[in-house]
Amino acid sequence: MEVRLENLTKVFESKNSARTIAVNQFNFTIPDGKLVGLLGPSGCGKSTTLYMISGLLYPTHGRIFFGDEDVTELSPEQRGIGLVFQNYALYPHMTVKKNILFPLENMNLKKKSIEDATKLAHFAISPKEAKVYYQYIKESTSLKNKYKRLESEAKAVYQSKLLEISKTKKRNEKATNSTSSERQSFKDQLNDFKLSFEKEMQNITPDKLQTIVSKMNDAYAAIEKPYQNHKQKIMMQLLLNPIHWFDFNHHFWKALKPIVPEAIKQVEEARYKDYQKQMHDEAIAMAKLVGIEDQLNKKPAQLSGGQQQRVAIARALVKKPKVLLLDEPLSNLDARLRLQTREEIKRIQKEIGITTVFVTHDQEEAMSISDEIVLMNFGAEQQKGNPQDVYNQPANLFVAKFLGTPQLNLYQGALKNGKVMIQDQVVFESSSLKSKSLDEVLIGVRPEGYEMDEKGTLTLQPQFIEMIGRDVSLVASHPQAQTPSIRIILNSDDFSVKPNQLIKVRLKPHKTFIFEKTTGRRLA
Amino acid sequence: MLDHKRDLKAWLYLLIPLFLLTIFTFYPLIKTFLISLFSEYNALTDDFGRYFDLYAYTAIFNDRFFINALTNTLVIVFVSVPASTILALLIAVSLNSIKPLQKIFQTIFFIPYVTNALAIGMVFNVMFSHPLVGGVAAEGLINTLFQTAIDWVGPTATVERWRTVVLIYTIWSALPFKILVFIGGLQNISKQYYDAAKIDAAPKWKVMTRITIPLLSPIISYILITSFIGSFKAYESVLSVVGTVGRSLDRNRWTAVAYVYDKIGISGLDINNISYYSRGAAAAVVLFFIIMIFTFLNLYISKKTVHY
């Protein structure tokens, strides 16, 4: 299911009327079946966005769509989402199995499957009436949702107007509109909605709806009636024999199966099915998927962090949600487990093909498993796209700095007639800069963007060589660099570098980005 | 060596409380036990007498008023404790879920706790009062409110009526402390579990029964055990609410503790040469064992059902 966010805004207001805009006019479409990483520093609004998608927080403005359905006003349980909390929030008093079963127990499987089967039976018995009736049900539901949405939007507008009035009153100015007139116009608006809703309802209601419904029900009853008598007889017979009292539904259905009319067989089956067993099987299957089938009878406290994480994922997935939301799911795990678990998450996501949103502040984590990443800062989107594309072509200074370890190296420079200079040496040229001139620009270079070159235009003062496992990097300094030291990832043939001996390097053009100093906008 | 030294220090610290406990708890306990077994014990001379037997026990179990006192106590225990615990839990949960005025309501519910039990009991007594001779004194608040002329707590009140008033009083006065403790417990439950329950689409009653109560169970168990013990020892509540003229309790309204009080106030022996004082001691011992058995039972059940 595709998830669409339109102009999503969340404003937190505290008692002393300080306003914090956590998410600001956020627009994004999460494609069906993809894993999207919401990435950003802490406080950038990524978790708030996730909680708004889940329904635990309601947006101040803007709308959320799951497919074509507007879910903005729906509560979390109505949205059908799975959420994995940062510290899992497993119920400590329930065993792993009960934790996984809990969402299933709340779903009322029996009612739903009887309804579904009845619908199918209606279509089979009286296709013409069923088509009209179910079309009407579908349309009226969407109409109700539409007006519920309109009403809530009007309410939000009304409340913001009231707030405005109270503010102007505080400033002792004369309010243009009084509270009572606003209330009146709001009431009128609601009344209008009610009237047009009734009118539209009238339009979609087919003629003789009552006759159609009763025709449909009669046709169903006609098939059911002779069978009902049989059924009662069988029930009495079974009840007389205490052997059958235990697991009654099972025996009852076994006896009914041969005599039930074909047309309503599925409805009857749904009525007498063993849902306990079904739920149990589903929970076990989910436990197998995440690899914890041997831990089912333990309490969460007896499990390791990684296992708890899997239980949390199983609990989120067991009700077959349309969307899976993960809130920093790896932050409580140690480094090794984190690597392993993120591959696991990717595998599970691929296996069920569920639309997934993943919130993290760790760029490496996001880049490694996401199909698409969205970088956020100050509640607004900075850049989105394929992780590698974003890395290769950052839209602004923030994105360039946030992605990549070691961090991008920044130098202060100047732009003259399309040529980028550091200390009067031309280090970079691009046709996209044309013949622009700017006194102050920032030159960002990826650590892997350097090449040793005798005729190189940039001279660096090496400090020391740092070796972390297979990575060998040179720590050097440059007077124009924005940080006291800069890191360069070395190739194996560059090991000849000696401390205290200046080196000359050339910048690789596709690893070098030019930014405007004041705005951070990328120039080339 | 070092460990041993530290042990010595710990024992030294413990010495003072142990000494006090011995004088004020263990000695009286053992002496009470002994007195109950010497049926000729003389309280004035502190003479244990000649006979070491169980006559004091047979005497109290043959005493109609002791059986009645036990019944009264058990009614208070088994009605007021569950009722007040459930009520307190419901109030605490609702208090915890409202934001505005929460502190004010908390204070209101807590007021009975900081008020003297006897004083409140007497207020209850006045509220439920009924003049024996019509027209001499006014009806109490309750009778006036409901336009009735029922004797709730006076000498002519029926068993059901005075018990009802006592139960209302004990439940009501037990609420504040329980509410306070429950609110403390509720605020310790991480909000995350409720968010998770919302995501899992659990209906409200299920959140209560499957999440709130299990997570609160250690506190519920503590409250149940302490208040069962407290209720077994009920005396002042009954005395202040349904005590008759001269602040004495009608024999039919005795609780187990009231029976003990009455018996240890009488010195000397009865016609069967059984000391009243020994009877009081025997009743106290019986009560002690009932409470002990009950507490063990409670602990055993909570071990099976409480999640820690």
C-alpha cells in the first residue's frame, strides 16, 4: 500500500504558548512495498512524522493517505499499521507467544471472516442485488469519511480563528470578528455539510434499496431454511452425547459439512472454524519468520536485545498490517547485532513485501537497507531519493555533511569567473558555474575524493595516519579547512606519505561539491 | 576476617531494635500464648494457676458472642477489603487519565486519610442517627435526605442496617490510602505499553484487564495483604460508628478485637473456674492464627498470579 503525506505539519504548543514546529509542510509519497528510511539528526521531526503516520499523534495540518483512503482522522487501531517502538515496548508480563498473539486477539477474526464469507455468498446467490447493495455500502462509507474529513478541517479552521481572536483581544485591539459570529458561521458550515451529505447520500442510494436488501436476504434465507432444520437436529444429537461437549464446534462442523448447501458453505465454515488454532498457527508462523520459534514460552526479560527486537517485529507483523513502521529499531543493540538485525529486517521486509518506514539518525544504517531515503532537518525535507544518488549528488550543505563517514571535508574558497579557488589556486572548474563570481564559497570534498599528484593544486600538511581495521586514512590539516583536521581515505599505493612532509593532491571532480556559504545551497 | 568484623558491626546495630522487639513484641506474644493455655490465670496477681489446658479455647468457642464477633469481623474483611480495593483501583485509573484538576481531586480523595478515624466515625454516627423518641431530637442527615425514619446505628438497629453503615464507613475510610498508592503505581507504568496497546487495537476494557492490572499486580497484592490484616483487627471503626450510649459497644456488635478488649477488662474466674483474662488471650491467639494462615494464603496466591 502506498502511503502519501500531504503538507504534513505538526506544531507542539506548550503552556507558556511557546510554539515548536516539529514538522513543517512535509510532502512525501512512500511507494508500495518499498522500505523508506527517514533520516536526520535528533529533533528533526522524523519520529514525529512516523508517529503521525501511525496515528499516535495527530497532525496540526495536512493529510495522510493510505492508498486512496484518507486516514488522517483514523485512530491507530483503525489504520491497520504495525509499529516497532524504539525500546520495543513488549508487555513484560506476557510470554513471547502471548505478546505475539495479543494483536490477533483484538482483531475479532471470526466476525470479519463471517462478514467476508457472507458477502461472497450474497454475490453467488443473487449477483444483481449484491452488486448494487455492496456498491452502495462502499460509496456511502467513503462519503461518510469525506464529510468527516471536511468537518474536521472546518473545525481546525474555526479553532485557529478563535485563537486569533483571543490573541487580538489580549493585545487590546478591536477584533474584526467576534467569537459568537465565528461560532455561528461554523455552525452554519456544519449544517451545510449535513445538508449536502444527505443530498449526496440520496444520490448514491439506489431506488428501492429496501426491496433489494430484502430480496437478497430472502434468497439467502431460502437456501438456508431447509438446512437450518437439519442443523438443529444435529445439534440436539451432539449435545446428548457428552463426548462432543469438549471441542463442540469441531464435531458440529464435521457433522454439518456433508449437508450444508454449497452456496453458504463458506459462511458456515467461518462460523465454526477454530480461531484459537488459527491464531496460534499464525503466531507460530510469524515467530518462525523472525527466527524466535524456540523462545515462545519465555518472558521478554529473559531474552537478549536482539531477540526482543525480533519479538517486537513479529508482534507488529502478525496482524498483517498494510504499513510497517520502525522507530529507531536498532539503537538499543550492540554494533555487531545491529549489522545482523538490519539485514534481517531487510530480508523480512522483502519476504512479505510490506511498505515500510524506518526512522533512524544513523546514516549508514539508513543507506544500507533503504530503497529510498528522506533526509530531514528542522522539520522539513532536505532531499529524498535513492541512497546512493543522494550521497553522490547532495542538494545542499546539510545533506552533504550528514551523509558519509568520515565526514565531508570543507574548505573556504572563492569563486572567480566559474573557477573555484583555494588560496589563489584553481582546484575545481565546472561549466555549470558559468562565469559566476562569489567571494565566499565552501568547497566540500568527500574523503575518498583526493588523488595524490605531484602537480596537484592543493597542498596539505599531514599529521598522522589512522588505521581502523581495513580502513587507512590520513589525517591532515589545511589553513583554509573549516575543521582543524581533515580526513582522507588512502589507496594502498599512497602509503609513502610521511608526517611533516607536505603533500600535493588533486580533487576528483565528482567527489567535490561547491556550496554558497551563507545559505548552504549547492552551486556545483 | 573482614567479613566477620562487618557482621559483628551489623549485629551491634541490630541489637537495639532486637532488644526493643524482644521486650515489646516477643515477650507479650509468648506471654499471651501462655496465658491462653493456663485457664486459671489471675491477672491481678500475675499467677498462672494450676492448670495447663485448653479450657479457655473451648470456653470461647462455646461463647455465642465470640462466634458472633468472628462473623462480624469476617463480614468486614471479606466485603470491605475487596470492595474498597476495586473502587480505589477504578478511581485511581480514572484520576490518572484526566489531566486538568487531577491534583485537586487527588487532594479531595486524600482528605479522609489525614482526619482522625474516631472523629469521622462519630460524624457518621450523627449522620445516620435516629431519635428513639419521636420529636425530641431531629433525624440525622441520611434520614432527612431520604425522607425515612430508620434506625441505622442506634440500639434498635437491625444487624443488616448497622453492618451496612459500618461497611460504608470502612470502605470509604480505606479508599484514600489505596488510591494514593495505586496512582503512584499507575504513574510508574510506562506510557509506551499503552501506545503499543493502541497499535495492537486493544479495546479499553482489555487494556485494563490485560495490561494495567497485571502491571499493577505487585501493588495490588501488597494493598490486599496489608488491608486484609488491618481489617481483621477492626475495632475503632465499629466502636465509633455504631457504639451506643457511653461509647460502649453492644455485645452483638463486637468484632474479634472488641471481644478481646471486653474479656481482659474483667478480672477473676467464672463459675467453671476459667479466667476471663485467659479467654481474652485465647481469642487473641485465635485471631493471630487466622491472620497468619490468611496471610500465607495470600502470599501463596500472589506468588502464582503476580507479575514482578
